[in-house]
Amino acid sequence: MDAPATERGASDPAAERSPRRDRERRAFIYGFVAIAVVAALPTLPFVNDYLLAVVVRALIFIALGQAWNVVAGIGGLLSLGHGAFLGLGCYATGILFNDYGLPPWLGVWVGALLSLAVALVMGTMTLRMRGVFFALATIAVSLALDQLARHYVDLTGGDNGLALKFLGDSLWFMQSRTPTPFVYAGLVFVIAYYWITRWVLGSRLGLQMRAVRDDEVAAAAAGVGVFRTKLLGLLLSAVMTSVAGTLYMQSYQAIDPETAFGLSQAIQLQLPALIGGLGTAWGPIVGGAVMIFLSEATNWGSTKLGVAGIDILVYGLLLLAVVMYAPKGIMGLFAARARGGR
Amino acid sequence: MSLLEIENLSVAYGDLFAVREVSFALDEGAVFVLLGANGAGKTSILRSISGLVPARGGRILAAGRDLRGLAPNQVARAGISHVPEGRQIFPNLSVAENLTVSFLKERTKETMAAALAAVYELFPRLAERRRQAGGTLSGGEQQMLAIGRALMNFPKLLMLDEPSLGLSPVLADLVFERLATIRSLGTTILLVEQNATCLELATGGIILANGRVVLAGTRDRLQDSEFVRRAYLGV
């Protein structure tokens, strides 16, 4: 679905409504089919645990991309350190479970509160300034958390990271031997985050965020509280990222400082929205699916060839291609075709 | 009490004073013009009234209330709308979204529809293009959109920064014509211009040079002054 902003309405008011509604209906059908296919996967005979694990990974990165898309895509705030919120979600859930036996159903909210607090401090300090300060601050916070996680070995396991104590299949502690439950959990996340994105796009906050993204001075002159708008977008995105972090933790059962706060993780969080289409509700979903598919294919390829790191190279080339040929992402290409076809 | 009273306003960027101790007052229903060449401090005055830059000294009183220290959105809520220089619209938002984003009053479907209808009535062109992205409009249409956006809150005072800049004479005339209509509907106007032809519309104003007031008075006084004749009208 393209953002209303990229749409050029036809001149006849009667004719301009129906293609839009058609597209909505088609998007709904595609969405329904995609949900049905993913939900049916675990029941199919030829689908093994490896394939399901890939699907879970895709769903988690789609959810993380959807969260990043709120602040960066809709709000135009380039966060290069969203790994901080992912890591806080992972570590909070993991530490509370391992050390205190707290189920992730509760740990998730502790992580979300921590992320909210970190985002609040970070945003209050940097969002009044224009330009690159916010982006730099997000990197700094990630680096600081990385150091903290490495330093407090007793709490976090230090460089080696933290592994969840495994209790066997348990809904209460969100643990499972097979990836199947996480397919459904991931699906719930992606659907919920899709609706949150749709809600933000259609809300007054989303309109103000897009206005701020376009032009801060004009937004202020139009009566938009620029700082407040940016901060709300950041807080929402941070909480979404952190909550998805809990799912990440439960499905991978382990976290370490590099995976949580490292630069490559921060970049991976951005790719779904960048590839799929910034600021759109469908972008991170399409982009995340493409990204994980490519990543698995290149992983397989590099193992066959015996060359490490091909996946990183492919990511880089893909990002270059998107920036050069499809700056509005895959969804932008669809929107352009829809316009051309009319 | 004046609608807006500026007392000894100074604005500075670092050590550089853009505006020095400027005073003027607007009565309700006025069209007040700030006239001056590039760098005379006109834009800085508007920007300090709407809270985009802090005042270094002096007072800004709107119906007796000091506006200094208010954030731009609070000034807008106080009934003062600013159309910034250079038609700053939101290029990726649709025309309708450009308008509704600035709507601050009690937000119901009805109040917003009424505000939209009022703006569309003034600028029918915007109604035709309401689903189009703002950035795809022509220069004149973008200026109308910027003015329409500022009118969405039915402001008591509308401040415009060089609305005729970059427009053809025909389009500039159209913009001034619309300003006359807006005024006749009861909105006070504070207009910044380099172009003295806008004096036609004015009830009064001041002429600025290097951040200071060099001449103040009614339209007739400004139009008849030697200064304006030589500097602006070329007669």
C-alpha cells in the first residue's frame, strides 16, 4: 500500500475513489493469503524445522523493521542505534527469567519500560536539535549499552552473552523445542504491528510526524509541537522494538552484546523498511521477507563456495540498488506502476 | 488595546543584530506592511513574533499578553498564523493533509470540514487538487496552500512573509486580491514585502533599513514619502 502522500489523485472525484478502494481490497486479500500460507506452513509434511526457523527469523525482523519504520520511515528520524531497544528487551526478559524466574510475559514489560526510559532521556537530550545529533546519539547509546553489557559479567554474562535456562515446552515461560509456536507468535506480532502502523499513519500524530519529516520549520509555523511529535514517535518505536526483542530472546534463547548492540544488527533492523518502502505499512513486511530470503540464499551459497561474508556483500549491493533505482523501496515501485497503469 | 504591539524589539543571531529596537502596533482590521530591502530585518521580526527565534530585547504583546518565550505551536494556538518565506508547504503530504495538519481547534469531523470548506471556498483550486501531493503544485498554488494552511485556525492575525516572491505579476495580484478578501472577512494582516505595490492594500506600515525603523505611518504617508518614491517606486 502506498502512503497517501505519493498518490496523485485523478481529477474526477467520482473516479478517484474507486482505484484506491480497489487497492485496499487487493492489499487485504494479499494479506489474508499471506497469513493463511504462513499459518499453514507448520502443518505441511515437507516443511522441516529449518524452514520454520527461517520463517520465524523473517517474522521477527519484519516486526523489528516495522518498529523502526515508525520513527524513521514515518517520522524521518534516522535512528542508527535501535539495537539498544532490541537489546534491552532481550536482556531484561532473559535476566529476569534466569535470575528471578520471572516469566517473559512479565519481563517484556520491564524491558519495554527500560526502553521507554532510555528513549525518553535520549530524545529529550537530542530531539530539540536539528540535523545529525539524534543519529549520533543513537549510536552513542548503543555503544554505551554494549560496554555495560560486557562489563557487568555477573548480570549479563559479559562477552559470552546470556543463554536462557531451558525448561522444556512451556507456554508460561514461552519456551519450545520446535519453532512452530514462534511462527504463530511472530505472525501475531507482524499483524499487530501492521495495524499499529496503519493507525499511526491515519492518526493526527502520524500526520504531524510526516509534516515534521517534510519540513520542521513549516511544521512549527503550522502549529505542530515539533519536539513533542518527534519524542512520541521515538517512544512508540522504542517500545515496539523492545517488545519484539522479547520474542527474539525467546525464540533464539540467547543474546550477547554484539548481537544486541552491534552495528551490523542496527543496520539489519533498518533494511526491511529501506528495501520495502520507508513510511509505508506494507514496506517492512515485503522488505523483511525479501531480506531474509536473500540472506538464507547467500548463506547457502557462501557455504557451498566456501567463501564467508557473501551475505554482507549482497546486503550492501541490494541497499545500493534500492537507493539508486528505487529510493521509495519495493512498495514505491508498485505505486509507480499503479499510477502508470491508470 | 492593540491586537499586536511590538515594543523595542531586538533580534540577534550571535553578535549580529538583525533587528534593533523596533516598535509598532496593529489595530484590529489593519493591513500592516513591513517594507524593506533584503536583510532589513523583516523576516526576523515575523520569526520572533511566532517564536521561531528568541527576541533579544523588547516585548511582543498580543492583546496585552506577552508572547515571548512561547513555542511556535503555542503562538499559533494564540490565534497568530505565520506563512513563512518561500512557500514552506509539506511536499509529500496531500493538499488536504497540508491543510488539516495545522488545524488546532476542537477537532471534530464537523469543525474540520467547516474549516476545510472555508479554505476551499477562498481557493477553489486547492479543492480540485486536494488529493495531490503538495510538492506537485505550481508556485502560485503552493502559495495559496501555504495561506490556506495558515487560515485553517481562523486566526485573528495572519502574518505573511513575501507572499508574492517568485510569482508572476498576475499571480501576485491574485494573491493580494485574496488577502483583501481575507481581510474583509475580519482577519488582521501583517505583511512583509520588498515590493511597494503592496501598499495599495495597506492601511499602514513601517519601512525598515538595517534593522531599524526609518519611516512609520499610514499608507498615504508612506506612499507620498520621498523615501518610498525613490527606493521603491522609481518615480
